[in-house]
Amino acid sequence: MALFAVFQTTFLLTLLSLRTHQSEVLAEHLPLTPEALKVSVNSAQQCLHLQWTVHNLPYNQEFKMIFQIQISRTETSNVIWMGNYSTTMKRNETVHWSWESELPLECAAHFVRIRSVVDDARFPEWNFWSSWSSWQEVNVQDSTGQDTLFVFPKDKLVEEGSNITICYISGNIQNDISCYLEGEQIHGEQLDPHVSTFKLENVPFIRKGGTNIYCEEKQRKAISNGTVLFVSKVLEEPKDFSCETRDFKTLICTWDPGANTALDWSKQPSQSYTLFESYSGKKKHCEEKNRCNWQITQDSQEIYNFTLITENYLRKRSVNLLFNLTHRVHPMSPFSVQFENISATSAVMTWKVHSLGDYFTLLCQVELHGEGKMIQHNVSVKANGKYLLNELEPNTEYVAQVHCADDNHFWKWSEWSGRDFTTPEAAPSEAPDVWRTMKSGSHNVTLFWKPLSKFHANGKILFYNVAVENLDKPSRLEHRSIPAPANSTELTLDGCSYQIRVTASNSAGASPAAVIVVSAAPGNKEIEEEIIEGTEDGFSMSWKPQSGDVMGYVVEWCDRPQDPLCDFQWKKLGPNTTSTVISSDAFRPGVQYNFRIYELSTKRIAHLLERKTGYTRELAPSDNPHVVTNNLTSHSFTLSWKNYSTKSQPAFIRGYHVYLKSKEEQCQPGAEKAVLPDDTVCCQYKIDNPEQKTFTVENLKPESFYEFLVTPHTSFSEGPSGTFTKVRTPDEYPYMLVHVIVPVVICVVLLVCGCLLKSQWMKDKCYPDIPDPYKSSVLSLIKSKENPHRTIMSISDCIPDAIEVVNKQEGSKIQSLGTRKSLTEPELTKLSYLYLLPTEKNYSGPGPCICFENYTYNQAASDCASCGHAPVSPEAPPSQWGLLTSSENLLKALEKNYMNSLGEIPAGETTLNYVSQLASPMSGDKDSLSTNALVPPPCSEYKMQMAVPLCLASPPPTENSDLSSITLLGPSEHYR
Amino acid sequence: MPTQTTGRTLLSLVLGLLFASMAAMGSCPGDFHVLLGQLQKQAHAMQDPSSLLDPYMRIQGLDFPQLREHCTERPGAFPSEGALRGLGRRGFLRTLDATLGLVLRRLAAVQQQLPEAGRLGRPPAARPRAQDLEMLKMARLNILGLRNNIFCMSRLLGSSWDVAEPTQAAPGTSPPPTPDPGAFQRKLEGCRFLRGYHRVLSSAGQVFGEWGKSPSQGHRHRPPRALPEDASRARPSRRGRRLVPRGQLPR
């Protein structure tokens, strides 16, 4: 066994040795090395085209051969690619092969060599590699511009998303070079000292003008060179490729071409489209980019197999479409659409279609549009179509249209063809909805009706007929015709019951009648109004039926209750309905709506059932009442806002809040502290009765300021925070004064009155009349004893030249210029004497002035000043005269001068002395005047008066004796 | 910025349509000062880079600071302001007309290279581009209007458009044909060209302004000579004109 194994191994080794030897012999005798290797360059494609031949192939038959190709870059040792190429060839046949370089061929020198091997089972003895051919160098660098920078590839066309390598060759340029792609620097790797490469991956499409890549020398800041990379969009496969015929003469093929791949600078035109039909073998270049017409030949080809081919410089795409022509029929739109026998509810529509042959039936679809609705009907048509449109509405405009499609093999509907028509009018189909309002206390009835809907009007309503029939006594029907679009009329009826029938009429006839009965006794009783809550959706209300004999219910209201016309509305409800929701677009928040619910008896008589009122939404009161302040006292005042109407407010007024601000920290009883929106604290009085429109604020302090605000409040809010009104409580003293002074005044008045009543008594007691000496009994006694001829001298008969008042001591003799005795000498001894002093010679004052003095009474010296001459003391210098014009000055002067002079008079002899201005002396008496110590200053005459105590004085003169009571003495006489 | 652009667009539209319509109607203003005022206004409006250069740069993607810095007028491409001042009036008009003719051709070439969205639909991103393309169209109308007024002024000055008159020749000679420099260089060259165009119009505006300040100039042409009917209807002739800018235009 072991021997056998050794033998077998030896045999195999021998056989292998023989085989090797044979090959060496063949290689030696049959050199199959590729020869005549030629390398050409396509720079744009970056391709090396190789061609070679093998001369030494034996026999003139084809051999299956494998060629191994090596490509080196820059130097032969730098093999960048090696691969095999299998082909069959004959002796001396040239083999072609191409290789695409990712690096532009300009960027570096390339070297190529090839060797071969026979890969044919028929010639196993030749199955060994030949020797390599010699290296072939490929160098496409432009050596003309050693000082120029080149960027490669130049204007290369690539597809979007491709990867591409670019390079620059700097030649002898030593500066740093930066390269940019669309303004952004790119970084590469250096291939050799003068060549750098940049790999760009997934290049995007930026513009048709290409993507600019440029390099600049950093030092010179100069653009050295650049290139444009023309990036084409990827050619898309045509979408929605479809073909159809409308007339069996032409096939129209359409598609969506997608993006245009055209580029600027003629780098790539738009993609082309070609239609190829495989059965006929025909091809057509399409002029347009999205459609192509194909002429149908008369050879009745039914099946078509189209291929749509699109291509540009970079890509070619195609789509296929196989179809039966009869299944791609798109009929042309119908024509001659007509309407016949148009009535109020029907019409006949007719149309024609383009014939497609006797074997074709079209399915036509009729569409009827009207009143916002659309109805479709299908009709099968050969040549002419016809369809009855029924269930139409009178007086309605319709649009009818039709389109058709192949009934056997539906492909597409044709375009629509249509026309419009209008149906004539018909009599209104429904009675108008009628209701009435009755003014209380009169027989005036206003009849309202709602316009009929278009559906029920069946045309334009021309007028409404109103027929009034007296139900209580037989009488003629009263007819009234009201032209549309009126919706109401007013009827004046008497106290009877009436049946009113209302119909609406158009050009085609009248509607059924709406009947309503107005009862003689309306029976409207007082029904309390119920408050209901509304919502944005309306008012929900319910009621209790009163009688079982009910025909229905009516709810009436005004949409605009604040307007005079009020926009009267009503809603009729069935007999079994006891609740409803009243809604209206006219409802507004803050408006109070009033509802009346009537019950309609079977006799069509309406009875008021309930009254409701409410707001859809209550709003806060918009204004506060205008408040008047009354009864202002030192401790209270009353606020009144009686003109404030609670009915016209945007919510139900539930009461009022009275706010009072004061300096007092504590609120009065009945008030509570409240914080206003401005954070001020005040006292709040609450009034819960909306009809209470006065309020008295009490327990106030006198002479204090208060501020008040009255605001209404509703169930959820109160009125605006308005301006507070100020009030000041008055002082309480005037009242006290009134209480004191009035009684005092009354007392004084009473006293005065009493005095007046007792004046005579008072006079007698206090100032009795001065007895007239002439009427004295003493005088009569003298007269009778002495000279009966003696008379009293009249004042006008004497010329006084001096008057001297002598205060005569009892028993002493008063010296005087004259020596005449007084007539009443014994009495005069107790009295003061008045001397008339002579005036100065040169007196040049005003005219004579005579003052008559009642010596009985005290008289102020100032009174005498009224005579026009300022009284001065006899010793007063003339310069003082002018100063002593007022009574006060006068008194002072008197006090100063005369009191001094009077000092010479013993105090016990006189009580008071007065100076009185005297009448100017007569001119003729001037010379007779003598000077003495009592001479008065010039231009004045003075008298000295002496006030005598009442008890000592002579009795006062009577009125009649004022003048006569003053005795003007002559120069030698003394008179009293 | 969009509001300003729209305003300028509208102004350009009005001016362009006004002068284009005048040109179409073959009518020239007979008053020297009226015509000069129009020329000044046109030159002033068109010297603004926002009327042509800015939309061009946006379309080409050159509106980046680095590129904007390098978008400078190529020296010698257009006659300098001094050179324009040194020209006679007729020579100045001819030079300006030739410059504008060159710009028109350049614009036409650029517009040919810029496909519009066409019937394939216009994506939202293409809308700014569409506005800029519209501005290029307006700029072309404006140039046409200015050329028409130059023609009218030339007629008013009594020169025959057909008579050749020396224009300001650019220094140097045309460069030899070079291999395709690539789209990037063409874009940049277009930018420089348009920068020069706006500068020339600015210089032209200055020259026109000096015309207005010179009293003798105004009186010399008053009353204006009635234009021959055929002359007023004639379009500016290309004969007898020499292109002033020497720069090669990217096509």
C-alpha cells in the first residue's frame, strides 16, 4: 500500500515536471505578448483608449484570451489600477479597450502596459501569462504655460450627485494657492509639488451656468484660473405617460417630463423625447417636451406598444405603454344642447355627440344644478341624447350640462357641454304665516305676514289679499289687496269678532288662505311678567297650557325693542308644544326682550297665556344715575335719582350702592367698608329695592366734606366707578344764632311797640315839654303889674353884635358888654349865659351864618359844623382851621383848646361847654365890636354852649319855639 | 433689494420702450438740448452696473467677493474717458455707437448660451434667473434706444452716418486666436467686458454733460436742421464704423 502511494506521488511529480517544461517551451516559441499598444486620450471623458494586437497567435481561429492591464500614475511603479479584460480575438486582430480615470488625465502622466493569456480549453497548453508589454506613457499636460495655473477638468459635464476629482497644476508658480468652490475654499491633497487634487463628492446642481471653481494665488490676490463644473440634473423618467384618441385618427400621447436638464454655454441641451412603436417599428422625434401626436394609420392596428425614450448627454431613460386603441377613447364634448317643453316642474334636454362609429355607445352623464343642489342622471347614447328633467321647482333657474364617455371601455369623460334654463312660475303652494297685534283699548288690528319662502312662493309674489269677515253679524266681506313686498296692514274694526283670511298671489295664482280670528272680547287679563334667562343661542321658555282645546301656540316678540318699529316677530307652534327656544340673529346682549305667549283656540282665537322678559346676556350698567342732593343740613343730606329708568338698562337693576367717602374712619351704622377699584376705602350703603331712588345720609359731622357716588347694581355687577360728588355739611352756629337772635329781635320789636304805645307816658316821664315863658303865668303877672306896653322884641328887629355866655355864680353878676338885665333875671342866675361876640373887622369869610341852638338839649359840636365853618377855639391859630374839618378833629380841637380854657371855669359851675358857630355879624356892626380875651379867631363866630343837666336846664323849647327860644341880644343887652 | 431691482427694471423698460419705439417710428427729436438731455439720461441710467453687469454676474455665478474684486475692466479694451473727450463730437458718437454695437453682439451671444426654462416648466429656484434674464433683455432694448439717439444726434450735428470718420482706435492690435480658455475664463471675460461697458457709458455721460455746458455748442445747432425724411427713417448703418473695443468676446 505504501509502495503504491510512493509510486503515485512520483508519477504526479513527473507529470507536473513535464507540463512545466512544455509551457516553457511554448512561451519560448509562441510569444503572445500584446503588441502595437496605442493609447489615445479623451480629455473630456477622462478616458484612455487602448488598442493592441497579438501577432503570434497560432492558427487563424478565434482564441479566448485574457488581457491583464496595469495603469500607473506619475511613475510606472505607482500602479493605480490593474484589471483583466477577456475577449476573443484572432491573430492580428486589434483589440480596443477604454479606461476612465477619476483624475483628469491632464493632472498627471499615466503609464499603461498589458500582458495576455490564452483562456481557451481547446488550447490548454497556451494557458500561461505572456510577458508585459512595455510601458506606454500618456501625458496630456499643456507645457506651453509654465507660469500659468491650470485647473482641470475643464468645463466637465457631470450628473448631480456624482463624485469628481479636480486638480490644479501650478507650473512654476511658487506662491500658496487657494481654491474655492462657489466662494468657499476647498482643501485637497498634493499629488506632486505642482499638482494638487480635490475630491468633490455628491456634487449638487446649483445653476444652469455651472458651478464655478477657481484658484487664486494668495500672495498676489489674483485669480489665477478656474473651471466650471457643469452639473446636470438627473434625467427623470417621464411620468404619467398616456395615449388616447378622440377621433380614431390621431393618438395623443402625453407625459410629465420632469426637470429640464439643459445647461448654459451649450454644454447640454434640454433632454429629447422620442416615441417608438414596436409593432409598427415606427419612431417619431417629439417636438414638444410633454406631448406627441401619433398618426393612426388606416390599417386598423388595434394594439399599440409605445416606448417613450428621453435622453441627454449623460443618461437615457424610457417608459413603455401597451394598450388597445379602443380602450383609449376620449370622446369629444357633446354639442347642440337644447331644452324642450319647459314647464314649471319639468323640461326635456337634448344634445348631440360626435359619432365614433356604429359599434360605439356612449355613456352620457347629465348634471342638473339648481337651488344649490345637484342631480346626476346617466343616459346611454348612440348619436343623439335626450333626457326628461322632472321634479323641477317652478320659477327656478337651472344649469344642465352633459358629458360622455365610451360606454364599453370607460376611459375618460369628455368635457362638459351645458346651458341654463328657467322654469315658469306656479301658484304659491303654502299659505302665508300671519299674525296680528292689537292695540289695547282700541279696535285697531295690525296684521303681519311673513314672505313666503322661494320654495313655497313658486314665483314672484305680486300682492297679498286680505278678506275680513264679520262673525257676529252678517255683512259683506271686505277685501283688500296689498302689493308686495309689504308685510303688514292695519285694520280698524269695531267691537265685533272678525275672521281674517290672507292669501299671497303671483302671476300663476293665489296661495291657500291663512285664517285668523280677532275676538270681540280679547280677554287679555293682567299677567305678571316672568324673568327668564337667555343665552347666546336664544331664550328657552316653556308655558303651561290652560285649556285642552288648543290649536297651537304663538310666541311674539320684537327683535329690536328699542326701535319704534321694533321689528315685530312671532313663532307659531303646534298644540302639543309647551316649550320652545326663541333665537334670532338680531338678539344683542344688554337688550331686554319681552315675549308674549298666546294660546290659539280651535276657533283660531288667541288668548294671552304668559309674559316673559329677559336678556340674552346681561351687561354691566353703562352709566350711573344722575343724583341730586337735597335737604343738606349739618348732619345729613338726601340723595335723589328719581329720573333714573331701570327699564332701559342693559341688565335687570337689582338695587343701588351708595358709596360715601369721608375723613371718618368708621362707617355709620347701615354702611360697611368697601374698597374701590382705585384701592380707596369708603363706606357702602346697599339699597336692594330698584325702585327706591332716594337715600338720606345721616349722622354726618358739620362743616365736613363728604363725597358720594350712587351706582346701580345687577345680579352680577354694578355700574361704572364714576366720579364722586362732593358735599360739605354746613356749620351749625347759624342755626343757633337763628334760635337766639330771632327771639331777641322779637323782644326788641315788642319793646319798641310797647314804648310807642306808651310814648306819651315816656315823654312825660323822661323829657316833659319845656314851658313857654310867654305863656307863663309869671309873665302874665308881670305884664299885669309893670308896663303893659312892653313887648318882646322880634328877632328880625335886632342886630346882635355879641353874645356871651356867662356862667354866673349864684348871686354873682356876670360882666357883659351890655348892662341890660334879663327879663327873667332870678332864673338866669342859675343858668349859663350866651354872649354874642363881635366879629373881627377884617373878616372876609363866607356869608353870615347863624346857628340856632336849642340850649335845652345836649348837642354835639360836630352838628354845628354843618353850618360850613369849622369850629375852632378862639385861641386856635388860623392854620388849624383847615385841618379841623371833621367832627372828630373838631372834637379833638375842642378838647385840646377849649377844655383848657374851660379849665378856668370852676368845675362845679358848669358841666359841659360847647362851642357853636354863630351867624356872621352884620357888616354894619363891625366897628362896634371890641376886642377882649374872648375874641374868636377871624372868619368865624363861635358860641360857647354849656350843656346843662336835664334837671338844671330850662325846659326844652317846643318845635314852634325853636327860633324864639334863642335870644339874640343886642350889643348892650343880654338875652337868653 | 427686490424693490429696487423692480424699480430699475421698470425704468429700464420705460426708457427702452420709449426709445425703441422712437427708433421704430423713425422719429428723432429735432432740438439739440432735448436730444442731449435724453442721451445724458440714458447714459446715466445705463452706467449703473445693476442694469446689466449685476444680473450677468448672478446668472454666471460670479457674484462672490473674490470674483467681484477681479471683475475689473481690462485695460485698453475700451477707450478711456480722456480719449473720448479728445474725440470730436462726431468721432465720439461713432465710437460710442461702435462700442454699443459690440455690446449688443456680445449680449446676443450670451443670451444664446442661456437657455430659458421653456416649456418644461420653471422651478421656483429658476425665478431669480428669469428676472435676471429679463433684465438682460431690457438692457438690450436700452442699448438700442441709446444707439438710436446717437444716430439722431449725429444727424443733428450734420454728419453723414455713412461717411467714415476716424474713431478712437484702441491701442495695440487684436490678439492672435487662442485655444478655448474654458467657460470660466469666458465668464470672467464677459464680466470685465461689461464692467468696461458701464465705465464707457459713465464717461459718455460726462462728455454729454460737457456738451450741455458749452453755450456755443448749443447755439451752433440752433435752429435744428430738419432731418431728411429718409435719413430720419434710416437705421444706423454699420458701414464706415470701426469697432472700438479690441477685446475678444466670449461666444
